Amino acid sequence: MRSSLRGQVDPFIVMDVMAAAARAEAAGRHIIHMEVGQPGTPAPQGARRALAAALEQPLGYTVALGLPALRQGIADLYRRWYGVDLDPARVVVTPGSSGAFILAFSALFDAGDRVAMGFPGYPSYRQILRAMSLTPVGIQTRAADRYQPRPEDLPEAEGLILASPGNPSGTVLTVPELAALTDAAARQGMAVISDEIYHGLSYGDRCHSALEVTDDVVVVNSFSKYFSMTGWRVGWMVVPPDMVRTVERLAQNLFICPPHASQVAALAALDCTPEAEANRAVYAENRRLMLEGLPRAGFDRIAPPEGAFYIYADVSHLTDDSISFAAEILEKAGVAVTPGVDFDPDRGMRTLRFSYARATADIAEGLARLTAFMAAR
């Protein structure tokens, strides 16, 4: 069978690390998971109860843009979190944030268009773009800038992806920074997509949405992280009014609709803030332990994260092959971590990402193992 060039995307290395960790566990080893960016907690109880009740009735197709009650609930969330008065007609419920990116890229760009993003950054941006015959353009960011792009560094391109909190850095853009970047993009004629999937998970000032500074933006979010619903595959996007019908037509044909069952659970999850905040408190304690423990172990070149549940470390003084280094850590310390090459194809062989999304006891044990491993290395 013939194959397309655009289908030849790079592997997602963290998935390979997860597979190696699973093999070690199958062989009887106890592995501490610091590789995967997913909460160790289940969906909120209210979400699970709502779905259980809904299973007594048919769960067929919904309208392509999502359940009206869920779209209204998401609009209400923007009022509570950001003070933004959002028309629910602009809210599009999607099959995870990945579905939102596919819809956004399809609606905004033509084959061959260039779309810029900061490196390090979420690897699937690049791979989805390539699979859609679009050209990803990396912006080399600096630790001194908290791994966020500067307005003066924007290249010539048709689009710009911003991420706050960023993955893998966990760093957050302030309102002035969001304004400066979106203004610079507008002057260059770039469409802006703001990835806000980790909002709610911040450890100082709250996260700020790009919608606080402009309506000329596509915002992407999800129930995966703050609401602990990764496997439920339900996210959303907020689009300018004149994009709604375009996105609706694409959604009708690409996905028909988001999963009905997941939408029912997501609507109930919006009322489960106390449980989500309890999870955030766990991440806050895990972050404190990581910021103390990683430097002690020898991983001291980091930009302290203000959100999400990651720490991105420069390990160039320890290795120039992060894939082999991560494999050595898994083999000798029993700790799974992610090589940075996923996030930065140019400099990622000299960086690692550590996730602290699991239970605090696991984080403490992982840090103890890393300290012992580095002492013996």
C-alpha cells in the first residue's frame, strides 16, 4: 500500500517511555511515573454520578457544536475565572483539545502555510500541522524568558500558537505579555491560537486567558487536566463570531459531534470545583517538593514553573543524549522521565521533563531514588 509523506510524523517519545515503564512493571518492578502529563486522580465524583444516571437513556449524537447546556456552562466559567462576558454561541465542544487543534488548523490555514510556536513546546502541535500539510516553525526561547516567546522574535508566518501554562515548562504568560504577543501577531497578519489547557493549575497569580486582551483569537482548553478527565476526550474552543459556522461545518464532517457521554460528565464536572481544587493543592505540594528535591539531586538548571505540573530541566552538563539518559534513569532508579527531544527537536537531547501529577508519596519516593541515582553515577 502506498503512503503519504504527510503521514510520516515523528513518534511521541513519551509514549515510548510509558511503554518501557509498563514492561518494567510487568517484570515485577515498582516504577515511579514522572513521565506522563496526566493526573493520577479520577474524574470528579459528580461527573461520574451524572454519567451513571445518564446511562439509563440513549446517548446518541448531539449537535456538532456540543450540548447547549455545556456550552453555556463553559461560558459561565469564563465569567468566574477571567471576568470575561462570553457568548456561549462562540463555544465549540470538541473531542479533546486535539480535536480543537484539528478544527482550528483546518479553519485558519491552507496547505503550505507556516505556523509558529515556541520551542520547547507540546510536540503534537508540530505533528498535527505536518499531517495537515502545514509547516511548523520553531521559535527558540530562552530560560531567561521562562521558555516563552518574545514579540520581537516572531517569524514570518500565517499563524502563532501560544501556550500558557506551557508544556513542558509550566511557565505562564502575564496579561502584558499576552497583549504584546497578540498585538505583534496582529501587526504581522498572524492568526493566534492560545492553548490554555492547564488553566486552573497555577501556584501564585491565576492564569490569564488571551480573551482578556483580544477577541481576535482562537482559545483551546479541555477537561483533561484541571478536571482530571484525560481519557474522557472532551475539550472546547472559543472562536471569533465569524468563525463559528466554518468550524461547525468542519466539526459536522470530521467528528459528527463530541462523545455524548463525556459531555454529560463534563457538564457536571463544572460544579465540582472543591474536588478539583483539592487536587490542585496536591500538585502545589508536589511542586514544592520538586523545586527543593531536584536541585539537591543535581537537576538545578530549571525555570520554576508557575502552572501545570511539569518541571523542565537543562541537563546539558550531564548528557548530550537525553533519550539514553532517561533510559538509564528508568533502568537504574526505577523512575520514568521524558527526554526533552519531544519538545524541542533542536536542543531537546540536552533536556528532561519531570511531571509531578501523581500522588505526593510517589513524588517523594521518586526524588529519593533520583538523589541516590545521581550520587552513585
